[in-house]
Amino acid sequence: MAQLNESEKEVEVLASEIRHHNRLYFEKNAPEIDDFAFDALCRKLAVLAPDHPVLAEIVGDRKSTRLNSVTPI
């Protein structure tokens, strides 16, 4: 297995952080960071690795999420 260079390591750390925070938000309903910070992580990953699979994963999660309101809007 090849050694990862510094930018590849940064990409994998970002992807891991994004998955972690996405899971906390959508599965556990216990976010640790606000939406602005999460979006900043995603933007940084998109700059470093625009085709990274985690970006497609989070877009898929957000598209399939439906908001349910007790009162009609």
C-alpha cells in the first residue's frame, strides 16, 4: 500500500470528519458543530478533491431528508 502524501492525508481527515458530523446530525440528532462549520468542511474538501465520494454521500443524504412539521406551513 502506498504512503499518502500530506494533501491526501488532509483529504482523508476531512472526509472522515464530514462523515462523522453527518452521522451525528442525521442519525443521532446530536450535532457537535453548526451548519456553517459543516459547510466549511465540505467546501474545503470540494476544493481539494471535488470528486471525493463523501461529497456525493452528503448530497444524497440531504436530498432524501424530509422535514416533518407538526403545523402546516
